[in-house]
Amino acid sequence: MMMNVEHTFLISVILSFLLIANSEVYIVTIEGDPVISYSGGIDGFEATAVESDQKLDFTSDLITSYSQHLEMRHDKLLETLFDAEMYTKLYSYKHLINGFAVHISPEQAEKLRRAPGVKSVDQDWKVRKLTTHTPQFLGLPTGVWPTGGGFDRAGENIVIGFVDSGIFPHHPSFQNPRIDPYEPLPRYRGKCEVDPHTKTSFCNGKIVGAQHFAKAATVSGAFNPEIDFASPLDGDGHGSHTASIAAGNNGVPVRLHGYEYGRASGMAPRARIAVYKALFRLFGGFVSDVVAAIEQAVHDGVDIINLSVGPNSPPATTRTTFLNPFDAVLLSAVKSGVFVAQAAGNGGPFAKTLVSYSPWIASVAAAVDDRRYKNHLTIGNGKILAGIGMSPATRLNKKYTLVAANDVMLDTSGKSNPADCQKPEVLNKNKVQGNILLCGYSFNFVIGSASMAKVAETAKSLGAVGFVLAVENASPGTKFDPVPVGIPGILITDVDKSAELVDYYNVSTSRDWNGRVKSFKAVGAIGDGLEPILHKSAPMVALFSARGPNIKDYSFQDADLLKPDILAPGSLIWASWSPNGTDEANYLGEHFAMISGTSMAAPHIAGIAALVKQKHPHWSPAAIKSALMTTSKTLDRGERPILAQQYSGSETTTFVKATPFDYGSGHVNPRAALDPGLIFDAGYEDYLGFLCTTPGLNSNEIRNYTHQPCNYKLGHPYNLNSPSIAVSHLVRTQTVTRTVTNVDQKETYRITARMSPAVDIETSPVAMTILPGESRKFYVTMTVRSVTGTYCFGEVFLKGDRGHKVRIPVVAMGYDR
Ligand SMILES: *[C@@H]1O[C@H](CO)[C@@H](O)[C@H](O)[C@H]1NC(C)=O
Ligand SMILES: *[C@@H]1O[C@H](CO)[C@@H](O)[C@H](O)[C@H]1NC(C)=O
Ligand SMILES: *[C@@H]1O[C@H](CO)[C@@H](O)[C@H](O)[C@H]1NC(C)=O
Ligand SMILES: *[C@@H]1O[C@H](CO)[C@@H](O)[C@H](O)[C@H]1NC(C)=O
């Protein structure tokens, strides 16, 4: 049975591999500036007024004809090299990088690589959605949804672009409100596709753009129009979920199975949504589709891009984490003033598992929030067994007969596995009715299509009053998510408790010599699991959240740049879902879902960035990121240091004091971020300087990706003006420079620092008075006191006499004294 399932899976994998074995998608960049860095003069085109970090007018005649010119060059190059029927050009990239995606054979790729003017040829690679399917036991966000007062206009006139799995446009979270409807937003130029099924536009005023990018997915044979939909419609659920976290309407009731789980609101509920679908249900997506989506988003004029994707693995053909077509295109997006929030990755809790590397991106780690859902089963011998299940209780003071699915099956042929209660038709309704159905948690819940939602449906359709799903074996450390169900139901996750239950059931149930049940005498009652328990030890870094140190290349050498940047809620997040989505078995056909991942954390940051951008429209992406980071918190709600979930040796979850490698600067604090006092600003030139000083990065390679020479030096990559300090190789004494800019009134700041004892830290000057708009440098000097072979952690703190508190994390590893 189980084997069959795995077999089919294997065969289908091999088939799709064969289909694509011959031709592949390649991302090619060629000489010549993309629109974003074009400064004129090439091939008869006049200079444009492109200052670095300034938004381009993509509609100007000159830009339009320059981009047509680039596209013609792409076509000409391909025409001169190959016969027309031997290749398919999928996209021309003109805005952020100059190049194209093309479907060709590896031999043709070789030929392209050697062609004059070709700068890079990278085979396309897959990206994936950064939701986690690791079932999680803990928490549900609540305080993260600012509702009412003051936030009614939050995000007004800001457009957030979602490069994700699309959207379910009919959801209440995405409607144009009848009271106070949106005004048109002429500066945004995105297209709106029409739904092929309903013939209506995907846009409605709240959703201002909706397009899909599936050419690479299609030619590679991975795209399935039945479930992936050749339109912006969300066939997964992920895209609708993340869009509503960042920008969903305020006060939308979260209803499932007749119960209300509170009200949802996006972080910036008045922000507009621009959908760039490039991710699909089963396989995630392809970089060439994602790059096309990002190019389009920047061209269309989004303010913020929320990226829920990261590479499945580092790209094979580039040597550094910062320079690949994906990060290069994001650098161009940042250059044009777009803030990019990206999920840090879900490979935690192990070190160096980040998949978001570059300084121009805000890399977001995921926190567990303060709500926990617990439930219990009381059995006839008086024992109370703990479990999870967001369900109503059985009737007060009444116990119901327990009947195991195994003992009430109709179909004894062995063709199906009735014990996991996925199909009502194999069970005897007469025996289940009015009782509690006892089911077993099989491997099919982990790898197959079995779900707790189906158990609830089965129990309901057989007239059971409730159900118990018992986990009888599980690998240690396995965590389970609570699932909302409409009838009393509980998942007993602890193997020992399940054994107690089974023993009790066995002892109480009398059988004939064939093993058939003569009478069911075991009884039980299910408690109320709808009410969450609030914990003070929140936020906490989620187990799955990827951890630093950041790496600078694919030999996993440490970078002099701290990642992740910031922590935001990302565990068990309630948000909108697409009823057309098929990604989560427990939420098929539903309008809301509660899921986990750094993918859920990043849109929190995208939404809060929209609020900052609304208040400070002219701030650079780096300034916004700085405001979010320097005001974040390292203490939890109980005013103790934030903890991180970790595995202990035996793979059970433990809690350790979190470090900047777990949470960057700390947990986001939206209100403080609106008024940071000082910012650490940086722009395109600074990022180039970072690249040019990073050891091992070849200046030709940098030029090939950025179209800029390396004539700007920071001295050392740790001097990049980021709101954090990382020195991966501290030898004796080193001094790091930072520059702060006052974005408020004149204020005097005292500068202090502290660090764990193995490294001495000093700052100078001790204090400085900064005028409004003025920038001032300060220096942080670190000296190795003892070589410990581990990182030391600390912070630099700037305290203003008008009340601003500016804090940046410091990490350093001492080598030589
Ligand atoms: C339940 O009892 C039957 C015999 O009545 C026995 O074969 C079976 O192993 C028992 N199961 C457990 C889990 O104890
Ligand atoms: C998407 O889901 C909605 C609501 O369940 C349904 O009406 C619609 O037909 C679905 N669309 C497609 C293309 O399956
Ligand atoms: C935002 O980005 C995060 C991570 O980068 C991702 O998980 C999430 O799905 C994105 N949200 C939207 C609405 O695209
Ligand atoms: C950069 O591009 C040139 C062609 O313009 C190519 O010859 C060179 O190998 C590339 N350098 C690197 C390091 O990729």
C-alpha cells in the first residue's frame, strides 16, 4: 500500500525528468546597461537623468525606445546563433538586468557562453515557497495585527508587489471597501489579467495589478494548468495568505467550520496589492519566471516587494552568494527605490541555513507568538490525556463510548487503511453514530494526502459526536500543528499518552475468539480547544527559522555581514486562504488557514515597511530597513531575553537565549520603527563597495552583473553602513566605521557598547550632537582578548537626550591576539 504510493511518486519524478532532460532554461546576461543603470550614449541613445537610487520614469519615450532596442539585440543575438526552431526565448529582461531567458540544449548554452558580448549564462534553478510543513505545536499571533485606531489609513497609496503563488481575488481581505473606497492610483502602471473562467478582471481597486509568469514552468513540463491555473488565480493558498498578512483589509472575521477565531488585518490594511504570480503549488517556481516578475514589478512602480521565495539551493554556476541573477536583479530593484523583504529560510535550527544573503535585502526570521492551543481527553478511568485540537468540547459532564475505526470497518479486504479515518464509506455508520471515533495517525499524514480535516469530515458524516486521532509512533522531536475542526476532536501527540489510551481501550473492550468486539465499554470526553493559552515567553525564535552566520560563497565561508536582519511573527499565522488552493490538505476549499514559515514573517515586514514608507515617502530602502532594525526588541513580553527554539542532542526542543544569528537585530517593533531618530543609510554605491571589498569576489564578475567598475572601496566589507556589525575574522584590533543620519530634530546621543568578555569593544566619540538631516561618523574598535573559537555577541547603543534609542547588534569571532 505505502509502497505503491511511493512508487507512483518515483515514476512521475523520472518522467518529468526525462521530459526536460534535453533542453533547459538558461538565464543569459549580455553587455550593455539595463534600463536601471543606463546613463545614455550607447547606440545613439541620449543620456537619461538616472541618478543612483532614484526612481526612473519607465514611461518616458527614451526609456521605452531604449528597452525596445535591448529586446531587439536579444533577438538578434539568438537569431545569429541558432535556427529559429531550435530555441524558445521566454523573456527579455531589460529593466533590472540586460539579458533574457531561453530554452535551449546544454550544447547551445556552451555556444552562447562563447558568443561575443555574452556575460553570463546560468542554468535556471528552482526556488521554493518558504512556508514550512514542519508541523509546529506552538503559538498564534495576535498582537501583530494592529486594528482600528490610527491604522485605518495605514499604507494608504503604497503598492506592495507580491511575487508569490497569486491571489484569490474574491476574498473579503482583498475587496475594495464600500465605505471609503480606493481612489484610482495613476502612478502604478501594472496590467490586470482577466480570469479566463469568470471573464472578470482580477483588479478591483484594492488589487491594482495582477499578472502571471509561467513560461519557464511551462516549457520545463512542471506546470499543470488544472491545479496551477494559467492566470493570477492562487492555486496554492500561499500567495493569498502572505498578501493578507501584509495588506489585507482590516477587521475581517476569520471563520472556519462555523467558529470565529478572531479578526484578521494586514499590517498595512490600506496598502494596495499588486500580484506577480510566479510560484506554483508542487514545484515552487523557476528563477527566470521570478526574475521576470520582479522586473515587471519594478517597471510597474511598486514601492515594496515581498519575496516569499528563496533558492532551493545555491545556484550552481556562480561562486558567491551575493552575485547571481536573482540577487543581482534584487540589487537593481533596491537601486530603483524598492524595499525588498525576503524570507530568511526554513532550514533551522542549524547554523548557516539562511537562503537570503545580500545586504540590500531585508532578511526576515520567524518568531513564535504567544498563543498556544491545547486540549485534553478525559477517559473513563479518570485519566486526563493532553493533546491539541482547535475544536469545541463534547457535552459537559457526559462521557461517550469510544469506538476504534479498526473495530468498525466494513471493508476487510485490506485495500484501504480504515484506521486513519480518511474515508467514511469503509466504516460502519451504525456502530459509529453517537460515539467518539478513535483513529490512528499514519505515515500518510506526513507524506500522503491524509489530513485531520478529513478525519473530522469522516467522523461527522458517520454521525460521531467527535474523534480522537492518536499518534502511536513518531520520530522524537516531531511537532504537530493544531488544526481547526468543526466537531469535538483531539490529536494525542505524545506517544506514551496514545499508548495509555490504547491500553485503556483494549482493557475495556471485550472481544470474541476471532478478535471481533462484543461490547464497547471505553468512554471519554473531549475538552474545549478553541481558547488559546497566552504565553509570556513570546516572541521566541521558531525552530524552523534559518540561522546565521551568513555565508559569502558556496564553500560556506562566513560573510562580514550579519543575517538574518530581523524577526517577525511566522509561526501558526492565521490569514486568508484561496479556496482554489490545494497545497494544504487541512485547508482544502477554505477561506482561511493557519500556517507557519519565514514566508509568513516576511510579509509582516513588508507591511510594516509600507507604514514607514507612508510616513517617510523619500526614505531609501536602506533607511526603512534601518528604522525597522534599530528599534527592534531583544526582550520578550515578560521582559526577559528572547529565546530561540533549538534541538538538544536527543532532538527534542529546548530553549536557549537567542543570538543575532537567530534574530538579527531583534523582534520588529512597528510603532518605534516609525520614529527611529537616526538611520544608517546606504545606497547602490555602498552595496557595490561591499561587493568590491569582499575577498574572493572577482571584479570582472561584479562588473558583469552590475555593469559598474570597482572604483569605490569601503576598505573592508564590514564597513558597509548596515545597522549591524559582523566581523568574521577579527585579528588583534580592528576598527569598524558607521555613519548615522539624524531624521528628527537636533539631538545629542551618548554612544556605548558591550560585548561578551573574549572581545573588548570601544566606541568613539562617546557622545555627539547631530543636527536635523546631518550625518555623523562613529567608530567601533574591537580587540581580541582571548581566542575561543566561537562567536562573541554584543551591541552598540546610541541613546538620545530626546528619548530615541538606537541599537545595533555586533558579532565577532576572534582569531589572533
Ligand atoms: C489489544 O488487545 C489485543 C488482544 O485483546 C492484543 O492482541 C493487542 O496487542 C492489544 N493492543 C495493544 C496496543 O495493547
Ligand atoms: C475557485 O474557487 C471558487 C470558490 O470555491 C470557485 O467558485 C471557482 O470556480 C474556483 N475557480 C477555479 C478556476 O477552479
Ligand atoms: C512575502 O515574502 C515572504 C518571504 O520572503 C513570503 O513568505 C511571503 O509569501 C511574501 N508575501 C507575499 C504576499 O508575497
Ligand atoms: C565577464 O564577461 C566577460 C565577457 O564580457 C567574460 O569574458 C568574462 O569571463 C566574465 N567574467 C566573469 C568572471 O564571469
